[in-house]
Amino acid sequence: MGKNAVLAFLVPLFALASCNGEEVSSAPRHDIDWEEGEGYLISNLPESALEGDPVYFDLEETSVFYSVEAVYMNGEEIFDTGIGYRFTMPSEDALITVEATLVESYDDPEDNLSWGASFNGAISEASDSDKEVSRDVKAEIPLAFHNISSGSYVTSIEATIEVSDPEVIPLEAIEFVPVKASTGNSIIGGRLEVDLKQVKAGECLVYLALDPNNSSLGTLIRKIEVVPYGELEVETMEVEVSFENLSSYETDIFVNISDRDYLYGSSTVEINTVWLDDLMGGTYTFDYAIGHTYFVSAAYYPEGATTQVALAVNDWVGSNVGGAKNELLDGYLTLETPDVTPTITLRDK
């Protein structure tokens, strides 16, 4: 046996071999796979790699309602290097798993955008009869703009809206409606409007991002519950109102106390109509929807008359203990504590 033959037997089986002049590794090759889930997509991941090789892949977040918290290879956390996630191929098959959490609520206090205080997170389906009428039946979801005024010169806002379950709230059923200043074209507020004829009972996450032309607003996420008509719950407090008539009319006077934030489909009364002639003891008690603002108007309207004579409503300021707001200003009634009795004083205009 020649010398070269003896050396050949001494070469280990896993050593480098020559193939067309190129060195080829005989290191073990193992499979690579990834676990599918909500809110992300993995791409550019090879199906296999040699032990010890660096492996790169891309991860894309595919839903605004999910946040990727961590990525793992066989239970060991790996990280994005800026050119993709990277790991070293182990001496076994590799499985990529992702920890993605559902984002059910987002409202950054540093943003200039938040949900309106009167919105409790629920809206109602349209009633069966209202589904057949030609007029719109919509819920208005108030939004609060902070540090935005007519002097901000916001003249356009790009709104991005997404929904998690279009079976409950179709995307085409919800839109952003800007509110402009009384003079000029500046946008100073806004709201979401939802077509209640299209929604169905259930829960749905809603994502809203507002991008004005020259300011910063923000992003919101909230779970909205759609309930059957008539089952929308609104928290109320019992309020007693007294009246003082300083007008030149002694009878045939009515007062309307109208809920400006009335929620369609709730059990509360949208307009409380009070005839002073019918009052017992000069007071009227009604269920005040907490967090809502009411508008008070009054008129003289004798039987048989074809027109009303509008009356003025005086301002009233109650006790503001602990910073609570209890007042009737320019016809708008705001109450934050139940232990006050607003006085509605009427006079000629």
C-alpha cells in the first residue's frame, strides 16, 4: 500500500473535501421553520442551514392591533440587527416563535388627541324600524383635541381608520368628521360617526390616527361594543331642578332640557319637556346622564297659538366643591355632583 493511500485512510469523514476545486463543508444541515400567528409575517427565512451558519430573516407587523414583544429561536430570544433578525444555526432543527400581544387600548397622554369624556365605549344597533327609513341613523363618538385652536391653522387632517372585525363594524360604516371654527377654515375638533344601520352586535377594536397638515395630534385604539337596540346602558344620577319665572307670562310656559350627548339606543330621555303649570312644588326631577351636557331652552306657547315666544334663561353657578363643575352658562347645563339643585330662571328676551 502506498504512502498516499495510508494518508487517505487517516482523513476523518467530516473533513473538507474538494469538489471542482471548491471546499465544501460536510457539517450537518438542519431544517428551519416558523410558527404562524396573528399580527406578524416572517419572510426571507431559509428552509434549512448548516450548523454554525448565520441565518437572517425579516419580520413584518401586519396589524395595528398587535404588538410584537419578542422573537425566539428554540426558546432563546433573538433580536433585529437592523438588516433583519439573526441567529446562529444550532445543532438541531430551528423553530422561530413570536410573542405578539393584542393591543385593546391605546391613548398616549403625550398626544394631543383623546376620546371624548362622554363616550363610554358602547354604541347601539339601529332599531328595526330605523333600518327601513331613508334618513341616516348614526352614532357620534366625540374626540378631544388638545393644544389645537384656530390659531394652529390646521386646515386638513388625514385620518387612518382600521377595524378588527368588519362583521361588527364595517370599515365603510365609520368615518372621521372634522369640526371647523365658527369663522375661517381652521379645524379645531372632530368626531367619529358610525352608521348604525350597518353594525351588528358584538365587540370590535377601532384604530384611529389623525395627521394634520401642520400639527401633531395622535393615535387612539379602543374596544367598542355594539349592543342590540334599547340595551345601551348609560350611568345616570337623579337631579332635582327648581324654576323661577321672571318673565311677563304667568302660564303656558314650557322648558326643554335636552341631552346634547344623547346616545342613540339608550334608555335615557333625550329631551325632558317640563310645563311649569304642571309642576308640583316648583321642582322637576330627572335622570341626568353622567358626563353629558344638557341644553336648556324655554318658550311661552299658549293653547291654540301657531308660534312660540322664546324666553331667555339666566346663568346659574352652583357649588364647585373639590373642583366639580356645576353650572348653567349660555343655556348649557353641566353637573358633576348629584347633591345640587340647579335653578332655571326665565325672563323675557
